[in-house]
Amino acid sequence: MLSLQRLCVLSRSMVAGHAKSRAARLKGEATARTTKGYRCLFSRAPSKPEIELGLQYLHQGKDSWPQYAQVLLSSNEFGFVQ
């Protein structure tokens, strides 16, 4: 995905809405929610560094879950079939 396309994905209200609903569906404590998000979006468990980075980001604020889900949705791995 080109960088301009990625910027568009990050700023699209449709993607933000989907990210918000995805984040609302994830229940549990932060590590479990992060793992569920990876399993749902990427069909795999997150690595230990991915969990640590995710938790660092999620501890930044109250509305960080929808933003984190949007980051995962706009990731290179989500954009391409492997």
C-alpha cells in the first residue's frame, strides 16, 4: 500500500467507525484484548514485543482502544494476504 493510501485509511471515518465497533467487541483485560484483536484481524497470536508495544500505547489514554484497533486495521499485514 502506498503511503498516501495508508494515510487515507488512517483518516477515513469508515475505518474509524469499524475500529470503534471492533474495539467495543473485545472484552477482558488489556493483554487478553490485545491477543483477541490479533487473532480476529490477523488469525495469529501477537508476539511478545507486539503485546508490549500495544500495552504501552493503550496505557496512554481513555480512548486508546478504538485508535489502537484503527492502527491494526491500517497495518501492512492487514492490507495484504500472506
